[in-house]
Amino acid sequence: MSSPALTVAALHRYPVKGLSPEPLTAAALTAGNYFPGDRLFAVENGPSGFDPAAPVHQPKIKYLMLMRNEALARLQTSYDDATGVLTIREGDREAARGDLATREGRLAIEAFFRRFLPKELRGPPKVLAAPEGYRFTDSRSGYVSLINLASVAAVEDMVGAPVDPLRFRGNLHVTGLPAFAELDLVGSELATDAGLRLTVTKRIVRCAATNVDPVTGERDLAIPEALQKHLGHADCGIYAEVVSGGEVRPGDVLRVAG
């Protein structure tokens, strides 16, 4: 009997925690590291206690994020690796632009969020950059996240409405498994013919961020509640660590070892 196989349907990174995804045509993963370009920055919602010289994982509530700040989904953002510039668009207009490597650039972005979310700020918003070896992921071990599109389709049946897979803010969208079969892969190794190897480390517990439409910013569904009602848990998707590096592209096949 052949091993189960997952086909990569799409890749996304989220350079700034809570802000919009960027689709990728390829990503070069390296052993022991996070998904490239993912969660490099966060916007502090008032003093968080985060110290870049001694980074300790902080609860996501300390940053601007969709679970509490659904209006963020109305923004279209892009980050240029070469220049360090973050561009924020709201509707048809450019709302802010700043080089996150410079004080002036960060101040421009922070000024935008003071205007955009005045009633949701607990203190001055501050752009934080992840030091080497750290990322602003929800989980301490959230190196690479995988979303099974069959599970998303099952969630659609649960809630009786279309569900955009981007609600789950994953790095890899995959096909080829039955709904929620990914949850049984914890402890398994996934490998491509080109040598990329991932070890599945844990299930992803979904939060209220999935209730927010990633296009409109409307909080229009109750996905964790639906998962809990139908499955007895709120898990959808998995985290994995990179054991052996390699490039991944849409169409690549990840085979389950063993």
C-alpha cells in the first residue's frame, strides 16, 4: 500500500502578524528555521514587554491581530524584502508606506495605526522586528503551518457558508487527504522527492480570527464553535518543523513516511 500523499496547492507568507497574506510561487525552507519571510514583524498594542535582545514568546493578545482587531482584514499590505518597505492600502488608495528598517519608516506605519484603530489601542502602537531565530507566530513551535483544503470544505458544510482557506492563515494549502486526516499526522514525517523533510509537531487550535472574512473584515462566521460542536475540538491544520531543507512549490507532493 502506498503512503498517503499531500499535494501543495498554494503557498503564503504573512510578513506582518495580523496583516494580509502574500502568495508565493516558491519557498526555500531550511532545516530548523521558520517559513521564509513569515511573521517577521508585529505591531505592539501598547507595551508588551517584548525584548528583542532576549526574545520570549508573548501571547498574541499583546499585538494587533484579527482575533480582536478584525478591521485589519480590510487592509491590503505588501512587504518588499529588498527595500524593507511595508506598503498598506485601504481600498483604492495607498494609506501608508514605511521602511521598517528605519525609525522614520516605523513611525509612519505606527502613525497610520493610531488613526486606523483609535478605539482599539491600549497604548502607542509600535512596530516590532523579530530578531534572528525568532518569529511572531501564535505557537512557539509554529515553524510551518499546513491547511488541508478538504478540512476547509468540511467546515463549509458545518457552517453552511463558503469558507475562504485564507481565514486559517496557513503557509501551505494541501490536498489529497480526507477532511481532518491531517490531525492524525502528528509525529509523522512528510517528504518530497527533492529532499525536503518536515516533521508534524502539533495540531493547530483555531481561534476567533477564523471568524473574520479575510476580504471584507466582517466577523461573519463562528468556526471554532462549529468545530467544537461537530468534532468535540477546535483543531484544523497542523504545524511542522523543517528537518531537511529544500524548495517547495505548488504542485509538489509531500509523502507521509512509514
